[in-house]
Amino acid sequence: MGMAKPAELNKYPGPKHVLDIAGKLDLSHEQLQQTQQLFKQMKSEAMPLGKKIVLAEKNLDELFMSGNVTDKSLKTALEEIAILRGKLRFVHLKAHLQQKKMMTKKQIHQYVGLRGYGVNHHGHH
């Protein structure tokens, strides 16, 4: 869903992608362990939120299927989904903030190049 695109495009690495290319980033043993722990923590926070979003979307479908949808019930259902999606996005972006603190400038530069973000979305290097 592009949850972390603003981070990725602005040199804030994500733990999953760091782990995917760890061999090319010259991470220390400690950095690798910290990244694995960060990814595990992010996943443990994200999974329950993802399940709640699926349920909230199902409830929205059921609201329409029932034929009893009103402006008020629709607004309430959509606000619940928006709040959950916001919380999930926070979990992902927070992990990018933490990941950046674990890496050297050189490693971040390597990461950006390996991920194909050599030029950010504003056209700057």
C-alpha cells in the first residue's frame, strides 16, 4: 500500500529491505541483530492492526449488504478504518525512523542506491 514511501524516498531505510540486502550493506553483527529485532517488533505491532483493518472493511461491506447503511453509520465505519490505517502506517514509518539511527551514512547511501532511490522524488541527489 506504499505505507512507507515518504520514508523510502527520503533516505529512511526500512528494516525488511535492510534485511533483504544486508549482505551488501556491510552491517555489523550488532546492527544485523538490532534490525532483526526491529523488524520482529514492527511485524508484531502491524499484524494485529492488519487483521483489524480486514475486519473493519468486512463490517463496511456488511453495512452495505444489509441495506441499512446511513450517512452516520457510513461515516463511523470509514473513520474507524482511517484510524486503523493511520496506526498501521505509523508502525511502518516509526520503524524507518529507528532503522536510520542504526546505520552509518555510508550504509544509508548504499541502501538508497541498491533500492534504486539514487534520486529522490524531488529530483535531488
